[in-house]
Amino acid sequence: MEVVEPLIRNADRLRALRSLFLGAMTFEHCELSWIQHDDITPLLEAFPKLERLEVRGSQGLKLRPMRHESLRILRYEGAGLPAEVVRGTGECDLPALEHLELWFGIDHQGGDSTPADCAAILSGARLPSLRHLGLRNCPFTDELAADLAHAPVVARLESLSLSMGSLGDAGAEALLSGQPLTHLRMLHLDHHYLSEAMTARLTAALPETDVVLTDARDRATDPSWDYVAVGE
């Protein structure tokens, strides 16, 4: 993205920069899947005091493993987040990161991730301060839910989002059968494919948790091939 190089060149003049949103454009200006990026690793290296980085669009996006002491919020909004970025994020040492959100998207748009690519994130080993995790817009949410059922990172979370994706009864069953989730303040499952019986079980099992179950879908009447909220 053409804005990254000028930012890096002027890093010494922007020493107070703490928050940055790349690709902040609406649908009217550019489809999410059309927004082009490049390697954002040099940007993070140039701004060691950056606390918040949000990236809209994922075409061409790259991130290499690195250490950043100050970053507290990292968000990717994409219709097809590359597996390289998912793995790279998990392999970064981000000791201050509290909020991590990824929109996976679909293979047709470059979203070639698998549950295995999320292993380092779910271990939480390099994310000791993480409290809010969003694994959103994902076509393999049920598989992720099965991994989350025993993922070490879950125990320290305050909120977990599996919204905008393909969560069905199998994934919800895995969550209910796994480690306790009663410590969560919020479990965000908007845009789901759960049965009424399963939604009732979830809310009953987590009476002190704000379980968001809006935008219920039905695969029988909504046979979209990708099952995610954002694929363009």
C-alpha cells in the first residue's frame, strides 16, 4: 500500500503516533477484497511505540515474525486473510497485546488458512496479555471451536468472538464439552448456524456470560457455499 513507505520515511517526525488504521475506506470507495497491501512488518519496526494497528483489506498482506513491545490492539478485516499472516501473527512476540481480531474470509479471496495455522495464537505463548480474541468471518469455525475447547489461551480471555462465520451445532458442542467458559464476560456468536436447542443450551450453560446469538442462519434455506458474512 502506497501509504506505508511515506509513513516509514517520516517515522522520526511521527514519534507520537500511537494508533493507525490502514485501508480505512468504505464499500463505496473500494470493495474490501480489492484493497491492496504489502508487508507491514517494517511499519511495526519503524513505530515501536504504536499501540493500535487496524488493517482493512488483505490482498498482498504480509507479516513476518517479530517482537513489538507496545502494541495493544491488532485487527485484520479481510475477505481472504493469507495463512502467512495468521501464522506470522502467532509467531510474533507481542507482550502487551490485549485485543487480537482476525477476519479469515474465503479461499477464493486468498483466505487459505486452516485451523493448524492458528496453533501459535491458540497456545497464547507469545501473547501473555491477551484478553479479547476474535476469530471471525471464518469458514472453518467448527474446527476452530474444537481446538479452542482445549486451547491454553482461552483461560485468560475476557471475551471470545466466533462471529460472522460458520459456527454450527458441532462447534458449539465442542465448546460446551471442553474447558470451562464461565469466566468469559462475552461470547460473541453473531451470524451462526446453530439450532434453537443448541442456543438454549449455550445460554443455560453460561448464565453469567453475555452470549450474543443474533443473526441466526439456516443451512437448509441459506445454502451459501462459503457461510461467512464477508466474502467480497
